Amino acid sequence: MDKIHIANFLPVPESALDIIRAVDPRIEIYNASPNLFRYLREPEHPQVDAGAAIEEGVEIQQRDRIWFTFISGDLAGEASALEWIALASAGANQILNRPIGDDVIITKMPGLAARVIGEWVITFMLMDAKRMIGHLDSQRQARWSRSDPETLEGATVGIIGYGAIGAEIARFCDAFGARVVGIRRRASGDGTPPANAPASVALVWPPERLYDVLAESDYVILAVPLTDETYQLIGAEELAAMKPGAALINIARGDVVDWDAQVAALESGQLRASYTDVTTPEPLPDGHSLWSAPNLFITPHNSGLQPNYFGKAARRFAENLRRFLNDEPLQDVVDRHAGY
């Protein structure tokens, strides 16, 4: 009985690995070592044994047909056994610039973290509306200083990238009485919201209506994948087109914005505040100027983390693995031309 070799690069609990193994008795999972994983991210790290990592990588390249991973694209170019890269992430930009053969299928997992990212965005919005950053500063200074808080009720929220995450954000907005307008690549030309959209969603426009959405939004949420088309999608012109005093929230990728233009908009007051879970570069180094930019609140790419993330990812992977072994079309195949 020929074995089905799978390389796992993720910290998947053993109970979840058993769910993958249960798909077919021929499955054999190899768990990549922490040393190899660190080598792929930080090859010059002093604790990395480069020789051992390279040897392990060659074994994976020559043996394993399927890789369950976040990264590992650097290994794929010379992987003779590789047929499918199953990414446990919503996007694929982290590997699409690697030399991966055209015959290798790449899949992703959109929506796996949609709810918790939606919670993160609503947290940012509530912090902003209730002026919580100012209150935190006052507490640190032992100063009793009241503010003039706003409410999310009646606010217009522009979601740039109305997909699985955008739809979850819209559901939360519905509960707070906010109005949602969105941008979606496959939107209808008349702004009709997608089927089953929450009542909060007033309009969803195609990308050519971006400036209209920016102009009317109190909060602009960036939830697009990083592609050639979305690289620095929000620059000086787009920030100038935003409603004066609006807030920008980025849970997409750092390179979706022009950081110099964003800081200038914060300094001028065109942007009231910016809340970002992503940066360029990332991680943001100690002492970087963005740490002290005015009215910029930074979290360390944390919004998608949740209890048992990798267990949930393993279950979705197992569903697709059944399809793969039965020669059925896989779900969530990455369109390399589109970039996601």
C-alpha cells in the first residue's frame, strides 16, 4: 500500500492530526522541526542549525506530496514530490513570489478567522468612538480627564474588500446600528449588496467607485488581499479623498497603504486616527518611527489568532484532502493570476 506523505509545518494538536489521518489509512504525516520552520523565517538566527534544516528540507522536497503550511514557498521550487500546498491562511501573497511549479495546486482558507478579525475591527472602532486611547493616557498620568465620546450608531463604515471578513464585520455593524458601504471586485454595477448581506449593508460597489466610498465613510476598513492591484491602494490621493477626520483601520497587509502618506494624513488631521494590525516592515523593529507616529495604534498582526485555530484549519484541510484523494475539485484554489 503506497503511503500518502504529508508535510505539516504548523503546530497542529495531535488530536487534529488524527482527524487528517482518519481520511485515509495510507496517510503518513511528517511534522517539520522547529529548527526548519525557524530557518525558513530567519535563516541567519543564531539558534538555527542551517545544515540540519537544509537536509530536512531536501527530505521533504523528495518525499512529501502535500504540504500543510503558512509559508515554505522557498522549498517548493525544487520539490520533486510536491503536488499541493494547503495554506492555513486567508491569503497567499506570502508564497506567490516564490518559484513554485505551475503544476502545483495552491489552496487557502478564507473566512477561517473571519469572526475573530471582525471582533478585532469592532474593538478598534469602539476604542475610537469612546476615545479609549486618550483615557489610557490619562490613567497612566493619574489624570481625571473626561472626553466627548461618539457612538457607532449612525456611523458609515466603508469596507474595502467585502469578502468573508468584510461580511462578518458588516454583521457586527448591524448590531451597533452602523451603515455599511463596501467595495468588492465582483460587485454589481448598481451597488446592490450581495445575497444574504446583513441589513446594515446599504451598497457594495465595484473598485472603480472606491473614491465614493472613501468620501462618505467615518471608518474605512481595509480587508483586501495583497496583490499587484492593491499594493499601496491607499496613498496620498486616496487619503485626501477620505472624509476629513475619518479613521482608517487596516487588517489586510501593511503594503496596502503608503505609510509616509498615512503618517502625513495623521499629522495634518485629515485622518483622526489609524488603527492597524499590520505594518511594513513586519515585524516592526524596535525604535522604528511608526511606533511614535501621532494617533497611530498598532497591534502585532494579532487579529486572526483564536483558540484552536490550527485545529479548525486541520478540519478544513481534511475536507479538502478527501476531495484531493477522490480526484474531485479542491475548494478555495488560489488564482495565481489574480494573486489570491
